[in-house]
Amino acid sequence: MPQLTFQKYLVLAGITVFSTAGDSLLARGMKDLAGISLHHPSGLLLAVLNPWVTAGILLLLAFFVCYMSALSWADLTYVLPATSLAYVLVALIGHFQLHEVISPTRWLGIALIAAGVGFVAAGPSVTPSRQPRDTDRDTLSPEVRS
Amino acid sequence: MNEVHAWAAIGLIILASTTGDVLLSYSMKRVGDVTDLWRQRGLLAVAARVLATPTFALGLMAMAVAFYSLLFGLSWGNLSLVVPASASLTFVANAVAARIFLHERVGRRRWIAALLVAGGVVLMAL
């Protein structure tokens, strides 16, 4: 199994951080522009002029670059759970920075997502079908752990 | 009636974003490891190679369709229905599609992960 380098873990972290930050900035910017309707699409063009929206779009571009980079060396089913960590990050930022109350159901949701990401991250990052390797088999066999 | 529209939009979002993810993943696998390519040929070579891959443009178009379906879905249905339903089902649909079209080995580990994440997304949106 190809071991992920530190640099590649940084790219995976970039997916989570940039998408979270980008979405938050976009949401913040759209609040300034409340009332854009689908009937006046020109409003969407003007939205780009809002500094929050501009910053959000730049960060989402950074997210996309990280995402594409990750997909060039890891499976889609490996990278996608990493993107879901963004939901967890948003909730934790809300809780610790903005002192939002997180309900027990949401904590359970956070735990499930984190567990899912852990499950995938502990396995191989890429399972190429074209050049099968013996070591890839450990995705299928039940783990002999602890 | 709005309910039907909302679910139609959710179905379209799932279909389009799964198609997009599979096409983008397929394109990037054809481009190859970009970190190696970057080191050897430079950033411009990476960009040129990605943009020259026809499936990449198709993938982007599918993502755009998914994005606009989400906008329309939000105008018909509740935020609390459309977002979690489409996000969580997309995780499961992607696992199925990656196995069929990308021949990824979606082992027990990844099935469990897809289901856990999908369930977690629903709970977080409640």
C-alpha cells in the first residue's frame, strides 16, 4: 500500500479547511445580499463584488485544486469522507468560537462522521484495479487488530 | 406537489453530483499523480494536462448541473430536507458508482464508512 506522505495529508486537510472556510465566507457574504431571487439572476453577478463572496470563491477554488490533486493519487471513496469532515469542523467552530449550542443528535452525527472517516483513513488510500497489488487485499479481509 | 418537486430536485442533485465526481476522479486518475508531475514538469504542465482531458470538462458540467439543481431544490423544498437528503444519499451513490465505473475496491471498511458518514450528515441536519 502506498504510504501517504505528509504533503498529501496536508492536501486532504486543505480539502476540509478550504471548503469549510469558503462556505462560511460565502454564507456571510450572502447575508449582506439577502433578497436575491431567481427571477433577477443579475443580482448573482453583482454578488461577486461583495468582498466576503470574493474571498469565499477564492477559498472554494483552493478547495477544488486540493480536491482534484487528491483524486489524482487517491480513490474517490477515500477522498469523499475527508470532505465530510467539513461538516464536523463547521459545528465545532460554531460551538467553540461562536458558543452555539450543539444538540445531542448533532453530537451523535459528528461522532458518526468522525468514525466513518477513521474507518476509511485506516485502510489503503488507493485500490488500483488495473495494477492489482496483494497489499490492497487488506480492505476486504477483516482486520486482525488488537 | 412541492414535495414531489423537492424530491425530483434531490434525485437530480444526486445523479448529477455522482456523475460529476466519477468523471472528475476518472480524469484525474488518467492525468496521474499531480505531485510527481508538478515536480518533474511544473505547474503549467499539470494545468494543461488536466484541461486537455475531455472528461474533466464533462465532470465540471455535471457539477454545475448539480449546483443549479440544488438552487432550484432549495426554492421548492426546505433547506432541512434538501441538503441532508441529497448530501447523505450522494455518499452512498458515490460508493456504488465508484465500484461500478471506477473499479475501486469498496471493501467492508468503505461501505461502513459511507453509511456512517451518510447517517452522520442526516443527524447533523436535524
